[in-house]
Amino acid sequence: MEKKMNFSIMKFFLCFFLLLTLSGCISAREINDLEIVIGMGVDKDENPGKILLTAQLVKEDTAGGASGDGSGGGDSKAYWNVSSSGKSIFDAVRQITHKTGNRLFISHNQAVIFGNDIAAEGLQEYIDYFLRAHEMRPTALILVAEEKASDILNIKPEAEEFPAFNIAKLVNSYVFTSHFYKVNMKDFASCLMGATTAQLAPLVSIIQDEDGKDIYVSGMAVFKNGKMVGKLHHDEVRGLLWVLGKVKSGVIIVSSPDEQGKAVLEIVKAKSKVTPEIEDGNIVMHIKIKEESSLSEQTTTENLADNKAFEKIQEASAEVIRQEIMAAFDISKEFNADIFGFSEMLHKKYSKEWKTIKDNWDVIYPTIELDIDIETKIIKTDLLKKPVMPSEEEN
């Protein structure tokens, strides 16, 4: 009986102890003590040996919901861009507290933008902090600015309250055109650790028109050994994505068979297969592309919805795909940067041979041959089977 009573007393004290220890989080911080970061930019500072860090912060009244219109008091902006210089990223992060009064909270950070000068110098030493920080998400996007990262974060969008959210939205829209693709910190770092495959990141720039300034994703920055060596334009990026099997959608425009107008195709589905081959010391990459599309628009009176017209349009679209692939390959040879990851493919299939060629990959890469086989198919014409304006022969 006494033993049973002692056991009950122990349970009581255990429950009481758990009640005290689990009633709150020791490391928790009140929202009023946080500066919520949604975007960060890294540039070279005017002072030699220092970097300029720009953090985009959500204003306190916006985060707390005190201002219904997100105006942030008398200011029309719901965010605050604050900058500080330091000898390292972490040093600059801590220096910002001299202006904010609170530590930065980076769990909600959408993107890190590196200035062109930083990218040309090399990103290895600058991404360490973002991968090491406990609160930082490894899925945060990485981008490169055509000029300064701080300028990109200063462009206030029309449809979004926060520039950082707008930038993330633009990058995530890549599926509609396949002219670029998103890259996060984790993927970039993994590629950086590879010895031969080049790294890429979306390239953002500022465009000026009569209505003001806007942000534009102009292509992809190409890195070799962590340093930016060039850029891929939209068609070159899609040429890369054809090979990687990452084309999700997009538009292909070809001349109509009568050459009196255009046939506009929407990419519905695409897949690829790359098979490396080493024969007599030569490396050939056999690339098989299968693409399906729909006839989404035409600017000719010719009826394109028949098998004969389809065959010609399919041949023309296959040639467009071939040209985009070769444009990407040619520019990669110019940079001598293996953007396709051909080295990894060779390593997997020819592990023994790879040991003898990996040290000379920079010399070997430009000598690779491509054998491209493209199969295209138009699977539908959307809601119309004939053109809106019939040809004179049909009248």
C-alpha cells in the first residue's frame, strides 16, 4: 500500500515539473522584439575589404496587423530597407542592430540577391553564413543582380506590397515560359561542391519605361568555380532545359507552311533522355527529345489543322528546339562551363574512364559532340479547328 502511495506521489511531482517546463519556450522571442527579414542583398561596399548588406524588413505595424492598408503609418511602404557594412555577412547582420534596435529574424527570408561585383569575385565565402544560420531556410532563392542588389530591393512593385515577395513570385513563374528556372541556396551549394558542373542562378535587372521602373528576370548567370563567367539569354536557357528535361511549358513560333503567317504552339509536355558514349576516345552525348504541343494561335488564313500542315509545323518546331540546344551548348563552350552536367552523366556510366579524364575536363568539354534526335507532335488545336478568317479558296 505504501509503495503504491509513493508511486502516486512521484507521478504528481513529475506532472507538476512537466507543467512548469513545458508551459513555454525558453528561447522564444516576442514578435515586438523581432525584425522580420523577407529579402536580403549583398554588394561590395565602398570601403575596401567590406561588404554592404541590405535587409528588407516588414514594418512593425504591418506585421502586427495594426495598419489595415499595410501602409506602415504615414509612409506608403509596408517594408523598410536597411543597410549596413561589415567585414563579413554575419558582421554586417549584427551591425544592422545599431539601426533597428532588434536582432534580425530570417526564417521568412524569401531570397538572397548578390550584386554583380560580388558574383564576379566569387560567392564561396559569402554563402557560408546563409547555409550555416539556424533560422535560414535552405530553400531560400538565390539570385544575381545585373548591377547592385540593393537597387533591386528598392523597386516597389505595383501588384505586391513587398519587393522580395514580388521577386520570389517572378522566379516561381518560370514554368510559363521555361526561359529560366529557380535555384535555392541548397541546390546552388550542392552544385558548387561538385568539381566540374557549372552553377547557375537567375539574373534580375531593372527596366525603365514610361510608367516607371520594374524588375525583370533577364536570364541565368553562369558560374564556374563559384565565379560568374557569363550569362545565358532566354532561348539559351530553354536550350539547356530541353536537355535536362525541365521544360514545363512555353511558346514556340514557326512560319506557317504557306509562309504567309505564323503558327504559334504551346508546349504541353516535354521529356528528354541523354546517353553518353565514349568511342575511340571521342565523347558523344546522344540526346533524345520528345515534345508535345497544341496549336494555340495562327496568323495566316491557311487551314493548319490537317496532317500535311502538322508535319511541316512539327518539323519546323523540332528545328527551333535543335537551334536552342545548340545555342546553349555553343555558349557553354565559350565559357568552358559544363552547364548540362555532362561530367556527372559520364561519371555514372563510365566510372573507370572518368578517373582518367576528370583532371582534363576543361580541355575535353569543348570537344564533346552532340547527337540530337527530336520528336515533336501537335496533339490538339484548342477550341478552333479552322482559322477565324478562311482562305479565298474556301469562300
